[in-house]
Amino acid sequence: MELGIGIGWRPEIADEVEALAGIDWVEAVAENLCADHLPDSLVRLRERGVRVVPHGVALGLGGADRPDPVRLASLAARAELLGTPLVTEHIAFVRAGGPLTASPRLEAGHLLPVPRTRDALDVLCENVRIAQESLPVPLALENIAALITWPGEELTEGQFLAELVERTGVRLLIDVANLHTNHVNLGQDPAKALDELPVEAIAYVHVAGGVEKNGVWHDTHAHPVTAPVLDVLAELRSRVDPPGVLLERDDAFPPAGELAGELDAIRATLRRAAPPTRGPGAPPTRGPGAAPGVGSASASASASASGEGPGRAVRGGDRPPVAPAPAGARDRTAVAQAALLSALVAGTPAPEGFDHRRLRVQSRALAAKRADVVAKVAPELPEILGDGYRAAFLAYADGRPMSGGYRRDALDFAEHVLIAGGPADPAARRRLTYWWQDRAGARPPRRGTRLIRAARAVLVGR
């Protein structure tokens, strides 16, 4: 399955993405799409023949719990709506606690690394097979960036991914920026990881930017792609011709010209790193009509690994079932993940064996991520609070885990500010009060009430 060169579609750059030349496909965050209605921009792209791949962030397949059937059904519905050739998710956990640990459910609000242990691998494999059974198209999983490493790991990243593919037939979404992040933060060699993982199972590749602060690499998706990340892409291309390569950008969006320049740099890297052309009579490295620098060096092997035959998408049910995780594996994984997440978001003591300094960095990163997403979900809050928004939110988040999604987090934050007597400016306090009242009720206010409150907000804001 050839994809070609793509870019992450985001509402903020929808017009720029439509105008970019040479875009074969786009990827959209699955949870940001309605299950029964597509944004006009994606409709227009699909009408032009541009494929759209939904990229999930909330399943938490690396978590101790079995996948939530509602979330799986939602992802499946988006796959059907888009007519996509595959869906993607992450090898990560995003929540912990609950019945398995008889403790409160905790939400991370971001992707956290799973321990590369036999227990965690057994749990992940069962979760992946459950997901495959529920999805109408093949599933590919992405390696994530990490600021911390688990003590007592039993497998390298490459070994972990290779065994996951062997046991489930899942495909891989390899993020070369995340391999670079783990090289800087954890000392892991990207070339060794690429040597160990089954490159023939790669569905496509992510390329993204980040920034280094105080010796820690932050995978921000808000900075330009750096030369070291392109070097890892070149390492990968020297081993395999990936079916697709995609540029990710999630914030601080640059002008269209800069996005085009980054895509050109990716194309140039793929061309330079391609192995020398083989002699006469050698089979082609990719099928006819593939985009220059992008193809599949092992199409048949990839199809076999993914469970996808020519011209058809195969559900997980066409493979023999994988045995459930051994007794106790879920319980042990649940306890370990709950202890770590509680330390990160609730201020409980750090589990034994972790680097306390790195845990503090990770904790601050999670809080900053919450602040950024809440500002997008509820843009009125930074508008009302002005320059004080970020400091106020980080103070609120300190020791207060998310109790639900980001919209619930926005409401809880606003309520916390009001209870504490803020904001100091009376007009801002009234605006924040009206904002909270409009959204915190058991049901939305009627249209007349909204109009009255909107007019009142304009008056008090003067």
C-alpha cells in the first residue's frame, strides 16, 4: 500500500494544506473528528483523491485495562467515514488506576511509555488483538518519545517492537523524531533500534520538530525539523523504502512556505539516502507509479506482516486468536502504571528506581501540555485571564489530576479560579463567571439566555 508524501492535517492550517503541492495524503487526529461529519477541507481533499488516515491518541493500548469498547467503536466509525486504508494509534498508556488497583482513575492527558517488560508486552499484545478485532481496517502502532525510562526493563525498544509484530501482525508507524528524542533523553541508539525492528512491517513514517532545553529533548511538534531527525530518517531509508512519510506540526504553525520547505527537505533526504540502484534485471524497489523517494521495498513482506493481502483489508479476526495475558500480568502492570502516573499528576511519592529529576521534568511537561490543550479547547480562558492564564493553570494543575476530558478540565479550572477569588479585575471576574455558568449547567442555556449573557459580557468588558 503506497501512501507517498503527506502532512498532518490540522484545522489551523487547513487552507495551507490544501494549497501545498505534491501532497499525496494527510493524517487527522481521530478524536478531533465527528463520527458522522467531516470538515469541509477534508471533504475537498478526499474529492481530489487525497487519502485521509485517522490517527488516534486516546485508546491507551499500552495500559493495563482492556481497550474501551466505546473508544474502539468511535475509531472504527471514523475509519468507515473516511474510507481509510488503515488506522493508527500509539504504544503508550494514557490513564491508570480504577478497578484493577481499587484506586481513583487518573488521566495523563498525554502519551506515557510502557515498561519494556514481559508483563507489559503480554498485556499490550492482548489489547492490540482486541483492537484489531474491532477495527474494519489494519492497525499500525507508533513508537513514542519519552522523557523517562522504567527501571528493570527486559527488552530494548527494537526487540519489544519486533516481538509485538511477530505475535500480533500489527503494522508499525515509526516516528524518527521520537527515536531521536529517546537518543538524547535516554541514550538509546536509533541505528540499533532500526537494526532490531522489522522494517518490512512499517506502514509509514512520522517526521517532526522539537527543541532541546537543559539537556532534555522535548518533542514539541511546534519547531522546525532538525538535521539530527533527518539523519535518523536517512538511517531508516538506507534500510527500507517506506510506503509513506508524513510531516507533523501541531502548534506554532509557520507560513505555508516554511511547511513546503520542510517537505522538500524530507524528499531530499529520502533521495540522498536511497541505496544505489541495482543492476539490470533486478526487481524494482517499489511498484510503478510510486512517488519519488517513497515506496515499499518489501511490499509482500509488509502485507504478510500486516495481514493485508493485495487489494483487500483484512480484519484481526482473520488471524488465529492470541492467548490472554498470563494471570497476574494485568494486575502487576496496573499497579506499576498507577504508581507512576500518581507521582506525575497527583504529587504522590515517586516509585522506586525512577530518576526523580526526570520525573519532575515529565510532571511539568504534562501540566504544560494540559495548559496548552485547555487553551485550545476553551480559548476564552486565556483571553479573559490574559498573561496570568498560564501561571494560574499550572498552579491549579499542581497535584490536581484530570477528572475527565479537557473540556471538564477547563470548567474545573475556571471554577477553581473563581472560588479562589480571582481574577483580581472585577470585569474579568464577571466575564469568567458568565463563561462558567454558560457551560457548567446540567443542560446548555436557551438561546435567549445566551444572547443576554453575551451582551452583558460585552458591557462588563468595556
